[in-house]
Amino acid sequence: MVLEFSPSLVACCISNANHSFEMIRRSQECVINVPTTDLVNEVIGIGSNCSGAQVDKFKAFGLTPAPATKVSAPLIKECYANFECRLADGSLISKYDLFIWEVVKAHVASSPKYPKTVHYRGQGVFMISVPRLAYVKNLRRSTCETICSSTTNNLPRISRRLLTLGEHTFPQESDRRRTIPRAAAWPMVSPSLNVTGVYHVR
């Protein structure tokens, strides 16, 4: 779940029954990897009765660990995107298994521009991302402000955020200042968060 753009904050729940839970809580860092449909069998295999305590998941599923630049956990080379994260707030871990992360480095493949990411819906059902729908640039300020005002007078800031969605450069990426559309980039985080335990491989 995306919480904020600057600083770049995301939240996810990791079950305390997962082998990765204690490693991640102790290290206070992780990598969130975003797979596409061509990895769905690996996603299912890694998340189905397979524990990193007994199995080397990289070797078992033919995945390639790649070194991160800001954290000690590895990236999964085959994934479309990788988000290196450090713990920003751990106050809700004990009660809700909820980790709030700051993305300190982002790696995104240059193609395809709009990947087919997989979203886990539970009960063994996955949903594939739909083609890009770009409504933001078609919104007029007057229309957006009317919608916000009709909802509550305290939400004009929503219109400003909608109208300023545009180019966004991921933070801490000084070595390759790759600017990509914010609206296209950040929704890609949500698929991996639905099955986050699968991708936090150490």
C-alpha cells in the first residue's frame, strides 16, 4: 500500500508465521520485488507450503539474486521492478504485523512500458493488471474541484494532487536519474504487497 510520495513510503503486512518475518524485523530492511505474469508459477510455488528455512528458493525456482545498492537483501533479477526499502516505522509490527517502509532505491526495467503484473486475490485466484487507463490529464481543474467540494470542503488538496501527477523521479537514484510517469510507476507496488512474503527472499 502506497502511503506517501515524498518521502516514498509503502506499507505491507508480513505474517509472523513466515520464516522471513524475524529476519526482516531484525534487519529493518528488505527488497520488494514486482513480478509479471511470466513468473506466476514461481510466485505460486514460493508462496505455497515452501519455507526459506528448509529451501533455497532462488535455487529451487531458478531465480537469480542480484546485489542491492542500499540494503543487504538481494534483488530478484527476473522481476520487472525492485524496491529497496528501509524500515521507517515499526510501531505497528507487534500488534498488526504491519511494516512501514521507505523506498530508498528503485530499479525498474525499461520495457515493457506497461507490464502485466499479477495481483493475488486469495483462494488461489490471481488478477492481471489491465491496460493503462489515463484519466488524469483529461481532468479539468473546475471539474475536479467541484467533485472535491461536493464531498467535503476539506479536500481541495486532492484536486491539487490529481492535477500535479506527472513526471516523478524515484528518490536516491542519483546514479541514473530515470524519470518515469508517477501514475504509471507507483501502482506497480501494490501487486507485490498482496503476496509480500513471497518476495522478501534473503
